Amino acid sequence: MTPITLAQYFHWYYPADGSLWNQLKEKAPELAKQGINAVWLPPSYKGAAGGFSVGYDTYDLFDLGEFDQKGSVRTKYGTKEEYLAAIEACHQHGIKVVADVVFNHKAGADELEKVTVRRMDPANRNEFTSEPFEIEAWTKFTFPGRGDQYSSFIWDHRCFSGIDWAEDIQESGIFSIQNEYGEGWEELPHQELGNYDYLMSADIDFRNTQVREELKYWGRWFLETTHVGGFRLDAIKHMSPNIINEWVDHVQSITQDHLFIVGEYWNVHDANELKEYVDATSGRVQLFDAPLHHNFFVASRMGKDFDLRHIFDNSLVNIIPELAVTLVDNHDTQSLQELESPVEAWFKPLAYAMILLRMQGTPCVFFPALYGAHYKDKGEDGNEHEIWLAAVEELPAFLYLRKTSLVGDQHDYFDHPNCIGWVRSGTVELADSGFAVVLSNGTDGWKYMELGAHKAGRKMVDLTKHRPEEITLNEKGGAEFPCNAGSVSVWVTTELAQNF
């Protein structure tokens, strides 16, 4: 079975010119040739900011760039027709499409409602700081640009458990909506901030049966309309596992194809908390390995002072490799974003080698690593900053090797704080297969490693071209494999290198 190689095909600052879907359609053949066989696309529906919305301010799930709403017909990424054409192009080249879904909250309501609320302590969302009182809040969604097409469901205050803005008194805060389902929040597995059900905007209340049924109805409509092969579920840390289980079971029942489902549960410090969510969803949902990203970020900042023997400590891929989606960076961690923690440029090739060239985990390649990126935005200091991100030069070699030679046993040589390596032994049947990876966060390094006697006498070269020499394997299929300071080298058979 071909391993999944996922690409996050966007970043936060992708231009708001409606070009992404068309670009993906054009690039699909190239992506497939490189070895990308799945793409995670940004939210395809209309956000509160219309054609400028990245998509996480969900307004209308049914508007895929078809209706004149929020100041535009198209979304930031294009029209519905262009979206469907891009998906079809991906399918023609064997690429699975993973759609981004934001169920936690809605934004950009069409009408105000009088709502009874209580103020909450932001540091302890289980503690009320007021008695019940009435405010005017943006909680009614009527979708006047779409009307009843596809769905006639009207979202109102009964569909939400919290809001962050009182229009009449012009006050921001965390307001718990007092409704028939209770005065507080839904129960969550963990007690961060007392209860982290509320994140932003109008928080969806899944205790309302009609809400759950509408989201399941949308799931069927979306699958039958787009024929995507999976979903990325946003902000599930703020949602009960029960709704995730119910919704995933529903959409999976609609198709005979196995859907690729990955959730965003952002906790960089405790992989066991991620495991508990995986257990609560009985393995229905894979999770992004946020702790591993954090390890990469810290390692890139510490340089030679980071002990590479512990790079996979406290990572999800170390605990449940089959359900871990590994990543180097994403749209939330890139510079000037809320979870800003970008992996330093020098370390990115090392990190990508560690997620693409190992048995464990499903790797996700970030758009700027493929194509580079350039953008400007204000930072926390209030000043505007200009960011240039270069593509990772070694990435094509890593993707080629993952596509052609990710076979055989894996043996790790994590026995030095500044220089580690591993081998994939390859197979006898695939004579050109087998490779050795060695990387250093300090000075020039080397590692004696063995691929096995079946590779005895084979000549090896560095696919990254960081090292010029040719190495001949001994009778055990072993050799001393070198790498440059702060770099990575990937040693492959000369025959495999010639075909790259």
C-alpha cells in the first residue's frame, strides 16, 4: 500500500486574488509526479470576510463561492466551479483531496437578537462574573444571498452557547448564552481554562439536536457535491469527542471509500493529552503532531545545544504512529500568526527528512516548503514586518525517495547528541532500494550504519548533493556515512540517484 504523503496546499497569507483553485488544477500533474498523493485544502466556503477570508471565520457552509454574500461571489481561493474542477484534476492524477471544516463557531451573522447571557471569567470559564442579563448579539444567520437553496435552516441564539461581543453596550468578553441546554458549556475531556469550549465568535452548541442534524445533512451534501476523500477538522480541542464521533460515523456511512480524517488538537506540551482524545474518538480521527512540531521549533532555535537523541520525545508519532500526522510548520505557526513558532530555515531540511523518510507517521508538507512565500503583516510589537520564506531545496529529493524507495526495515542510530541517523534496508526484489540518512545540528558528522548484507558492494551517493563522494558498502552493507555541519545527507544507490 502506497503511504500517504499529504501537502497543506495553502498558507495564511496566500494572495486573496481567487487563484488558488486554478493553481491547484494546473499543478496537480506536477504534485503527483513529485509523490504528493493527498492535498489538504483551506476552507472552501464563505467566511465573514468574504473574498478576503482565510476561511476560519465560518459564515455559510453551503456557499462554496456561488452566491453574492459578504461582498463577493468567490471565496479568497476562487469560485465553486473552480473548486470542483481542481478536485477533479486531483482525482485524475491519483491525489486525494482533504477538505477543511470549521464546526466550532460561526461568524458574520446577518441579524441581531436579544439574548440572555452571563459574563464569564476568561481565565476560568466555569466561573460566572455576573448575574443573567440581556444583550443584543449577532447570533442570527439567514443567508439572504443564498436563501433556501440547499438548506432552509436558520441559525439563531438557540444554536450557540457563547458570544464575544455585546452590540448594544459595545462590550467584548466571554458571554455564556443562557439557553434550554444549560447555563454553561459542553463537557470536554480536559479542564484547560476551566472549560475551553468557547474559543471565538458565536460558539456552536452541539447539545442542540437540530444543530447536529444540520451539520450531518451538510456533510452528506458536501460529499455528494465535491467527492472529496477526507476532512481536516478544525479546533476539535474545543469540541466534545461525542459530536466528532457522531459526525465522522455519519459521513463515513455515506461513502464506500475510506475517508482520511485528521483533527487539529493543538497542545505542544503533552502528547498524552492528544492520545486521550484519540482514545475518546476510538481512533476515528488522526491528529496533527503538535508536540513534534514544537520539538523541531525548539531544536532549530537551540542549535548544537539540543540533544537530537530526544527529538521524538513527547511526540504523538512516538506513541501512536499510525494516527499521527507529522508536520514541520503550518498556517498557524508561520511568522506573525497567533501560534507563531516557525522552524528556522537551516533546520527545515533536517525536520522534513525526519517526517518524510521514516516509517512512522503520515507526513504533511507545508505550501511554502514547496513554493516559498512572501508576505507582510503587523507583529505583536505593532510594526509591520516583511517575511520571505524560501522553498526547501532538498524537498524534491525527499519526496522522490519516499515515492520510490520507502521499503525494508528501519534501523535507528540515535546514539549521539549532535549527529543521528537511520537506514531503510530496502529489499532484495527492489535492487536499487535502501538508503541511509544522517544529520547533524553541530559540526561535520558521520555515522557508521548498516543496510544489510544484501546490499554488500553497492555504491552510494548523497541524493541531496551536499556531499560529493561515492561510498562503497562493505560485506554487511555498512559504511561510514558523512554529513555537513547543520545539514542532512541522504545516501542512496547510484542507480536510484541516476533516475532522480
